[in-house]
Amino acid sequence: MSEAYFPVESGALGPEENFLSLDDILMSHEKLPVRTEIPMPRLGSFFLERSSGADTDNTVPQGSKLELPLWLAKGLFDNKRRILSVELPKIYQEGWRTVFSADANVVDLHKMGPHFYAFGSQLLHFDSPENADISQSLLQTFIGRFRRVMDSSQNAYNEDTSALVARLDEMERGLFQTGQKGLNDFQCWEKGQASQITASNLVQNYKKRKFTDMED
């Protein structure tokens, strides 16, 4: 049976998102707090929260605080022209990094940001002086939570797992599902319910060609 959608691997942990990935599309629409460093003519009507403070020509004043989707903030960010500056979301600031270093497992990552790792990785694009601390915090948080995620996935067979995944970020949920699939496949194999091994199409086609050559 064919699937309506074949999942495309996310590229958000690298330098650029993969815009064929639904996860990356959703992640790139998350809002990022920014501050305008220059006036932005004729853009006041696009930012409803700033419309009351906009000039008569709909200019967004310099120093305005806005929340832009990540994709737009990345497009406007330029170190040379200084169009806008980016403020770190609270979850990536020093206070929360301290919480993660103490015990990352107590944090509800999905509530704080469903794409915590991917969004945090994209923040490194903005050349913040805290980039090294952010990247280290992301890595250590993942390491600290990885074992519990995989242990949970390997110890929940034929159970309701909604409570187990509720606090996980989207990438962790993917890892959990992978662990669950491995567990289910192993249980099927152990019970003798695994699919029979069949010859690949390549081998079958080779045999057909060889048989045809013998007839000739």
C-alpha cells in the first residue's frame, strides 16, 4: 500500500532547513523576538502590533520590538547592514541553560518549544556572543535526555505511550518512535511472526536473464 506522504529528513540541525520537510516548515514559522536597527518604510501595516506606533507612511520606527517567523528573521539579518538584531528566546538564555545543566529531564520541552533542538541550532545563524554556550547546552541537553527517551521506548510494549511522549520535543519523539519500531520488530521476530526473507528484485531479474540466455 502506497503512503500519501513519505517523510523527508529534517535538515534543521545543519546550516539550513530542508524545505521539503514538514517538520522544518513548521519549525521555520516559529516566532523569534527581534529589534529593528533601521526604520522600515511601508511595512507598518504588516505588523499589527506596531500599527498604532507606525508613522503616517506606515514606517516601522527604528528600535521597534517585533516577533518575526524564523525564516523572515534569517532573510533580513545582515551583519553589515544591521537591519535588525535578534533577542534570544528565554528558553535558550542563561537562566534556562542552568536548569538544563542541572537536570534536563525535568523540563517539558514540547511545552517550551516543540522544535527545541532544531530551532536552537538555527539560532546559531545570528552570530550571537552566546552561540558557543547555546550549542554546548543543546548537545548536553540531548545527551542527558537521550537515555531516558530510549529506555522509555524499549519498556513500553503494547501500552499507551501518550504520557511518555507528551514532554518530548519533535526530534525526541522521532527517536522514541524508532525505538518502539525496533522493539515491535524484535517481539515479532521472537514470536516467529517476522516476514519471510525473499529474494530481491535484482536477484530475480538476474536469474530471469540467465535463464533466457541459456534458452538462446
